[in-house]
Amino acid sequence: MAVAPRQAPEGSGSAAPSAGREAFCRDIARVLVLADFNKKGVPNLLLELRTWLEGRVQEVEEHHDLREFCSRLVGAPHSLENLPDVIVVLGGDGSMLSVVRAFGLRPVPVLGINFGRIGFLASVRSADWQAALEEVLEGRSVLEPRMRLVAEIKSRHEAAVNAIALNEILVQRGAVQGMLTMSLWDGETWVSDYRADGLIVSSPSGSTAHSLAAGGPILAPSMGGLVVTPISPQSLSHRPLVVHPESMLKVRIEQASGMTMLAVDGHGFYPMHLGDHVLISQAQTPYPILARPGSDPYLRIRERLGWRGSFEPEPEDDTLFKGMSSTDAGEGEVL
């Protein structure tokens, strides 16, 4: 149900801060369009979008199976000889994560046109695709550098692993085993031991994903910071933490009754054993996500999470009772 926007009171200052956002002004010659044809409405829009783009840029390359294309590129990250100037994604947030992972070593600005259910990363509504692309081509779009995470697994049983995540690093118990006991360190400082089903370390972008579902806070997407959120902790006193973006976090497996898994943005899954640990820190380079100018991050949250702000019925709801007598409604009864 839509929420009527409130007017800012006089003297309240400027609009919401846009720290970290910057103007995206560059010549666009090559556009790569990656589409998830499993999403309803994508095939029809792609035909219209391609025709529109071909009259405005030098080269348009398109792929209908986004996930297959991204999987191939992850396996051979330098197989794409000429990088595009912009990537346009027709899909949802999962599609955006696949593209960011595929271009993780050579980041290319990406604009997400939302055909999914949420749309925090793919933030452009499908009805607004043409206006959003006009802004990109005319230098009026906005670039949001999104902080990424680096995970380095140290194991006595497995080969060393280095992985990059846009949203989150998850350490979780196996499907049939009991709770894990994990220790958390910030640099050389011990933070706490957690007995829980798992532990999420998320970026600001990931704060509205798995971490939020586990009770974590929402961070502005362009700020710096790491969110540590336990999953179903045994101790009710354990609460999510927000730590400095330059922190080096270490999560060590102290007790486990079976295999422990580490997941990277829901794509990579790596085994961990008793005594293994993972180091998690900020990646050197953020990933460039494109957004519309003047976009309101709080409006995005209200729409995506269904925040109404009031339990009062909207005016049109009153029409249900027009022309009804007290007998029809039932005197003294709650409808």
C-alpha cells in the first residue's frame, strides 16, 4: 500500500545526504545488455531497449542467459577482450550479484532495471528504463561506489581461498549438525565467542539482505562499515555490531559437530573445519553501481520493505462504509 510522502518542515535543511555518490559523466560507445529471460516481461523489453540503444551508441551486445554468461566469465575473467563502457542488467538483485561477481576483477559500471521482487541493487523500475538510460548517455546519472568485502580462508585441510563479495560473507553450520561455536576478532582484539547457527559479515549493500532478515541494521549503501550479525544465537544478549570499514575481522571455528560452510554472496561455497578461520576486510576497490539522479534512498527502503508509517486507513478505504446503516455494519462490532 502506497505511503503519501510528507513535506519537509521549514528550516529542516537540505535533502538526504549523498556522501560517496558522484556524477557519472563519460562517453558511452559500447553497451553490454545482460538479460534474465526467466523473468516475465524481459524478452519484450529487451527488443524495445535494443532498438532504442542501437540508434544512440556505436555497439550493443546482448546475452539472453545472464547466469550462463556470468558463469563463463568467472571461470575465465580475461576472456572478454573489449570491456563495455556500461552494463545494463534486466533482472533482479540476484542477477546484479552475478554480474558484479563476473566483473569483480575488472569492474564496469552497471545499471540494474528491476524485474525481481525487491530491487535494492536493481533500483530502476522497468517502466523508467528509457529515462534512466537517457540520463546515463547524457551524463546525468549518478555513480554509487559500493564497498566490497575480501574473504581469505586459512585452513589446515583445504587449499587457501580468496574471494570477493558485494553483499556478505556467511559462516554457517551444516544442514544436519548442531550449533557452531565461533570466535570473533577485530585485529588482535578478541570481540566475543558466538554459539549460533552462523555468523554474517555484510557490507552496507548487504545490510538489506540476509543480515536484515537475521535482525541486523540498515546502513546507507554508499557509506563504509562492516556489519556482524549472528544467526539464531544461543545467547539473547548477542546483538549485531557495526565496525569500522578498515577493520580486519577474523572468524575462527572453535567447536563444530560436522562440516562448516562459508558462502560468498550465495554463489561460492567453501568447506571449513575445526580450527580454521577466515579473515574478512574491505576490498581495495568498490564496485560502481549506477542510480538515477535525485533518487531517494529512504523512499527505496519504504517501498521495498513496505513501511507505511501509520496504521490509519487511506481515504479511499472510507468508501466501503458509505451508504451502510449501523445495522449493516453491526453496532459496537469490530469489522
